[in-house]
Amino acid sequence: MDLLAGIGCACAGLLAVLAAALLGVAYRLGLLYQLWHKVDPRSPRHGGELVAEVLKAHGVRFLFALAGGHIFLGIRLATAVFAADAVSRLSGRIGVAAVTAGPGVTNAVTAIKNAQMAESPVLLIGGAAASLQKGRGALQDIDQLSLFKTLCKACVSVRAVRDIIPALRKAIATAQSGTPGPVFVELPIDVLYPFHMVEKEIGGTKSGRGLRGSAVIQWYLQNYIRNLGAWVQRCVELVSRATKPLVLVGSQAMLPPTPAEELRAALEALGIPCYLGGAARGLLPPGSPLLLRQNRRDGGYRATHMASRCLSPPRHQVWVLYGDGSLGYSLMEFDTFVRHKTPVIALVGNDACWSQIAREQVALLGSNVACGLEYLDYHAVAEALGGKGFVVGRPDCERLDTVLRAAQDACRQGHPVLINALIGKTDFRDGSISV
């Protein structure tokens, strides 16, 4: 009897283990999920609708995108991410860009690094090969997550349609929490396209490919303000005992919820000398006795940043300052400006040279190879793309004011404008280096 009982217990235990294993397999394959959730093969709905719902719920007004086979949306390559970064800085909301798989993603690396260094909350959505075809030579299939692991606060690949909403919500929360920064969400083509298309192209099955579970609660946010009271008191003690206190104000200080006016009033009430960096420059008036100035020249912004400023209220006349070398990166965005009715004025200092590089290269090597350009008709390119173009040179000095006013008038009428200013060589900044 004891033997039989032992054998029975062993069999029962074995059956329990087998049943648990089968349940685990069923869970991993999504079979349990399908018992309560049925797929409608005829539904025209697609994963992109869920993406749009999440973005709309988070107040996203602008989506910058590079169209491709994996994501149908478009502006060019890294420009989309630069624009999303600019919108984030100017609006205080999450900036969003979507790029196609492979080269669309790889070309966004520089812009994502820029957003990381600026601590800008940016959501980059990348297309990807179908989950079923990963690692099997599918079109533009590369390990995209590895590219951004050191650049983004979070990188995730969505494996099922039901995970789109929680994955995006979590990614957006992560981008905006603590120290803001970029996040990357990969959306394979089979979670974006309608069911009938996936079934047709991939030979899809009605069974799921895995259940990732509910979104993980961001427990670290609950501890974010722990010991805040003690920390504030400690700051008060340090400041009160300091003989030469200094306040460093950076870009993130300008983000909501504290309005810039309240921050300015607080700084003036403290009466402590301030150094303003990044987006905080201009927080105090130029004549403020608290302002410590920096010895560097203000630079121009890329066209994508200026376009974003046009899109972010309040609307102001926006000027983009270019050299003829840097213009080559963004000239085709005049097509974007025209299509989206975004009026900007681009002023190009055209000296037919990469002068910043040539200044040092010629002195060191005696050659301007790869630095010499031509006095090209950049204004004609803007005209060809549907914008307004003007050209001025030394003989046009007397009518320069007339040209500038005409450019401003065209901009007020809603046209993007390019002013091709032909300039000569000078010894300005001789002896400086370009790095």
C-alpha cells in the first residue's frame, strides 16, 4: 500500500509538473490570451491607430517622420528627430519622431545623441522587420535596439498589438521623468499593419507570438521626492553660509510646471549672481546686476529647429542664419516648409567656402582641398521648391534694405524665403581653431 501510495503521489506530482509546463507553453504562445480575445481577420484597423491614440492623449500636436516601407508617414532622416527635439524644448512637451527601419533609424543616431545631451524628452518610433522574420535576412533588418542602449533612457521592441499602448505610455513617462531624455520604441511591421495584410504577406497565424504582460509600474517615480524636505533645508543652510554663492541655471529649469516669469522672480528675490546656460539664456534682462555673461558668440540654429519654433506658439517671424556649407544639410527642407505652410527666412552667408575649416587647414597644410565651394544660386533652389528667393551682393548694398523688407513681406504672406547673400573673404577670427 505504501508503495502504491508513493507511486500515486509521484505520478500526481509528475502530472502537476507536466500540466504547469503545458500552461507555461500555452502562456508563452499566447494561447490563453486567445481564449478571451478573438481576432477579427476582416478588421481594417491597424496598430498605427493605437499609436495615434496614445500620442493624442499625451497632447502631442506634431509628429515628424521619415516615410518608408515599414512606416507610412515625411521629412528627411535625422531632420525629423532634430525637429522633434526642438518642439520638445520650445513647448515643454514630449517631442515625437517616427522613422522607417534600417537606414531611417541609423540616420537618427546623431540627433538622438543631441537630444540626450540637451536632456530633451523625445520619443523616437522606429519601424522594424516583422518579428517572425527577425534575423532571417528581412529587408533592412538590423539590431536597432543596440544602437540606442547608451543613448536612450529606455529601448523597447513591441512584439504584439496589445502591447503598443502600454509600451508607448511607459516610454513617454520615462522620457519625461527624472532627468528628461530620449526613448526608443521599435514597432515591427507585423504589429502596425492590419491583420489581413500581415496574414497575406507573412502567412500569419491566428495564434499570438507571446504575452509580455501589463506595463511595469514605474516604482522609482514614487521615490523621486523622497527626502525632498530635508534636501531643501540643507540647500538653505548651504546658501546662507556661502560667502560667494552662484546659481547655475540650465535648459531644464525652463520646462513646466514652473513658468519662466516665476523663476525669474525667484532668482531676483534671492539676489544671488546667476550664470544662464542653454535655453535659460535670456531669462534675466541684459542689464541685470545678477547676470554673469559668457564670452562666446551666439550661433544660428538648424532649419529644423527654426521650423519647429514657427510651429510652437506664439508665432513669430523666424530667421535661420546659414553658411553656404551648412545649408547643404537642410536646403531640401524648403520643400517641407512649402508643403506645411511654414514661413521662415533663411539668410545664407555665401562665401563659396567651408571657411571655418579652411581657416585652419590652409594655414597648416597650405591647401583648401575639399573646402572650396562655388557661388551657387541657392535662392533659385528655394524658388524651384515653391518658396521665395532673393540674391544680394556687394553691388546691391544700396538696395539691401529694400530686399530685406521684400523678404519679410513674403514671409508675412506665408512663404518660406531664402536670401542668398554673396559675401567675400575676411581675416575675421584669424588664428582661431575650428574644434
